[in-house]
Amino acid sequence: MALTEKAVRKALRTVKDPELNLDLVVLGLVYDVKVEDAAVQVTISLTTPMCPAAGQILDEAKAAVRGVEGVEDATVELTFDPPWTPERISPLIRSSLGI
């Protein structure tokens, strides 16, 4: 089976923001996923640049990507450009959160 962006995003759904208890994909924190052969590069953000769980989230994201079948090399980069806002959360989830 070919390595796909969809498989990588599915794996990233297992990584949760410990404060909000929602996964990176639902929160809109996954900005980009590039798959080239067996190498994956993911760009994520955090809800705030001062997130005390930043290291944990990055480590868990990298482990999740490396766990995808076919991945031989995984890079997870952090960006704050553009800054994350709650509008990146899907409307249905925002509504359930009351935001």
C-alpha cells in the first residue's frame, strides 16, 4: 500500500493537545503534510507560542508519523506563521465547544 497524506493525517489524530484534549487535526494545528517516497515532512502549529506542552506534542507527532506503515524518515516542524486561531477548528467542533 502506498504511503499517503491521508494515512499521515489519520496518525496525527492520535496526538492530542493535553489542555484541550482534542487532536491536532481537529484543532486545525496541522498546516502541511508532504509525502515523498518514504519521507514525510509535517508542519504543525500550537494554540499558543508559549505552550508548556510543546515538546511533548512535537515528540508525539513525530512518533505518530514514524508509526505509519512505509515511513522511513519523518520530520515535524513547528511554525507560528500564520498564527493559529480557533477559526481553524471545524465549525461543528467549534459549536460543540461553544466558541
